[in-house]
Amino acid sequence: MPYPGKGVDRHCAFNDVRYMWSDNSGSAPAWVIAGGDTVVIRGCTALSSQMNSSNPNCRLGYDNNNNGNPPNSWCGYGNPNSGCFNPPIPSGTAAQPTRILGGCVYGTYSCTPINNNYPYGSTNETQLFGGFGLTWTFNLESTSYVTIEGIELTTHNGVCTIGTGSPAYPRACSSSVPYDDYAQNGFITNNATSNIVLQDVYVHGFNASGFMGSIGGPITMTRVFSGFNAFAGWNFDDGKSTPDATGSSIMANYVTMIFNGCYEQYPIKSTYPAQVCYDTNSAGFGDSWSGQGTKLESFICDHCVMAYNTKDGFIGPHTFSHYLKITNSDSYGNMGQQWKWGASPGSTAIFENNLTVGNCRRMAEPLPGAPPGYNRHLSGFCRAAGDVFSFYTAANSTVLFANNTTVGYSATMFDLACQVPGTCGSAHFVFRNNIVLGFLNPKYQTGEVPGLFYYGDPSVKPALGNDLFFNLRSKPCPSFGRSDLICASPEFVNQPPSTLARESQLDNFNFHPRRGSPAIGHGVPGNGVTTDYFGVRRPDPPSIGAVEP
């Protein structure tokens, strides 16, 4: 629409999102908005000089692959490898945050829900895409009280790899003139980034990480997807050992981290568009959340999905959470541990109503929907002993596992350790209403089904109650002499045989106990768990496990 005339505090129209901070002259960038303003991005109109334009999608960074001379001066300060992105967004306030909104938020229709079920690349969020050598695509450093909603952030690179993975496939990217059309990272943050709300945000296809950097305060994520990024879904390690600020926290609801460690196809053609994947044996990485040295006041993850990442499913042992709560979430098909974390003294960890498949060799075989040969450079299956859970707690801490269902063939189901050896006698480990079912995978195990517990520290002593354990090396029922522990098959609907012939037998596992299952009605109510994983109301007494029949 035309400009309404001169003045301030008026609605203004731009035909390119980069005009919000740059005039394409090469001068230093500065936002034209103030803190608390709203920017609505419905789409962009490319200049005639723009290569590989895809209107109405909005390009970030250079318009073409030359050295930034006019008419290609969008960066203003530095080449794409060092600083070709927006300056810090003007901070809003708690009462009036600065808002960057896609058209689906501000329009008459709603945004496509972000989860792991819809066809990738099929979304109505406004797309911003980086290219021609961008190291960082959208800057959230040193800002607070900012809302990003209804935005797809990606790159259009399907021809080269750079920085992550070896050998390069199908070839290495050019990182100097003429640049290849790639971008390394999506959102960049730092330890002054706080009070950020991300909702209906779809981040995918970057040559490194979807999110990169530490944080400095509360981060709220609702319906966020970060997948098919070659290094990690969110890499909190900025390479400078920068600590997160005191009070840093993550509140994640319906967040999906999937196929990180893999370069994405472009254009997207497959259901799982993983063009090629790398792991730590092939100069790759592949964490979903990667918290190297991260200290969080709290991390709450509800309805989260971590799947088919080439390293660990959840955040790793270098993250110290004082309060951790994971509910109604899934982890499966990851090449390392499905769940992995650390804790600080006096911490609380709550793990409830979750579904886990310990199938760390899944990506060793073809995967329906993934391109042939996606796994040609993968070999580090079941890395770091291949445990399903590997975490440690600390002195005076509490760990509650309740109403979960875990199945798989990993060497050990629960690897329990202590931050400072010998000090966890004061820690309380409680396992209640859980199903743990083991399988034998002849391609991984040598005749032994999984172990139930491995005590990395002898001071760790879990308390069990109303749990069902079956087909495991450990035999807790007779050894504990407990009538409330069940060591019989949970009898799931369409339960695979105890010895697997192929990886796909654990795909789309049916976690519902069938009629007559010993898990039905043998749980105990507790801790406010009133519904199962699918939202079905729990009876009294409830079933053992995450799912009612």
C-alpha cells in the first residue's frame, strides 16, 4: 500500500525486509523501528539484481555472489562471513515487546502448526532465507522482550557442504567470491539475549545450526521446529566458553528437533529431506540441543520430539539444569543417547509421561521417506556405550521418573551417575509406574538383552515402585522381593518379537497395552499426573507406563 504521508507513528510499507535496517548503500545499518514496535512481514519483492530470487520469500544477506559492491551493499558492515545480518533488534518491554510477525499471525488465517507430522517444506509461515556465505542469518544478540512469530528461517542450498562433515557431498561450498548460495546458522543469540518468545517458528536447512549461541534470560518456545541442520538444532556453545547469564531458562512446548547432523535437500522432494548426514566419525556432530558448558536455572520441555539426530537426542551431560521437567515428549532413532543431561547440587529433575525408543542403530538402514544413501557417511551408531538414558545428578537432588514407557535394545537402559563421586547418597532417585521393555538386536548385541541400571557411582540408589520390567538382564522382581514390581511382558498392541530381524520393527511403535496386559490398572496415582501421553484421563488406579489402553 502507498505511504500515508509524512509524520511519525504511522504505518509504513517496505518492499524488502532488509530496508528495516539497511538502505543498500553500504552505510552502517540501523533499525528504522523503535522498541515496542511491530513489524509484519508478508513477503518481499526482489530487486532485478538479485540472483536466485524466490518471491515472495525474503532474501537476507547479499543479493548475488560478488564482493558486495553496489547494487549489492546490503551488508553495510563486513563481508557475509563476519557480519552481514541485522543489528540487534530494539528491545521492547514486558508490557509492550517488539514484535517481528509473519503474515499468518497478522492476517485473517492462522499459522500452520509446527510439529514433526506435517510435510516438511509445506507451511504458511513467511519465509526468510539466507545465502551467499552468511555465517549468521538473523540476529537476536543483546536484545530482550522480543517476539518472533509466524516466521520460517532457512537457506536454499542443496548443492554443497561446508564446515561440517567430510568428505564433502556432493561438493564443497565456495566461501569467497563467487560465493555459493548457502548460510551457516539461523538465529544467533548471546548471554545478553533474554525474554525472547518464539512461536510458530520453522528453522531448517542450515549448514551449521538452526540456533547458535548462549542465552541471558528466559526463552519461550512454542511450536518451534529446528531440523535438518548440519551441526545442531541449537548449539549453545559460541566457541568462547561464554557462560549463560544467571536466570537463564527455556520453556519449550511442542518443540521438534529432528535430523540434525544432516544437510537438507533443496528443493525439498522427500518426506525426510536429509540429503546427506554426518556424525562425529565423519567430521560432523548432530546434537539436537547441544549445551556445552551451559548452566540453566530451569528447562521445561512439554510435547517435545527429538528424533534421528546423528548424536544425542537431548542436551548432553555438559548442561547443568537446576530444575528440569520433561513431560509428554518423545525421543527415538538418535545415534547416541536418547536422553542425556547433567544437574547441579540441590537440583530437581522430573521425567513424566514420556515415550522413548532406544534404537540407536536405526539410521544404519534405509529409512522410509529419506533419500537413498542419506546415511553413506554414518558409522558412529550407539556412540558412548549406546545407553538409552545417561545422566548424572548431584548432592541433595531429587530425580523422579514416573509414568514413562521405554523400549529398545541399547546396552543399558539407565546409566545413573553422580556429579561428584560418592556424594549422591543424599540424592533421591524414584522410579514409579514405568514400563521398560528390552529387545535383542543381533546386529548390535552379542546374545544379551539390555541391562536395566548401570550405576556409574555406587552412591546412587534408586527406589522402585509399581514398575514393569521385562526382557532385561537385570531381574529386579525376585532380587528386590517386591510384589508391586512386575517382570512380565507388557503385551503392547502389535508388539514385535523379542529378537529383532530389522531396524524398522520398532518404527511407529504402538505403546498402547492390549487387553489383558499386566500393566493395566497396576499403577499408583501420584504427583498430579491425571492424563496419559495422549491426553486420556487416567483412571484410579492408573495403568503403568505412559499410555492407557
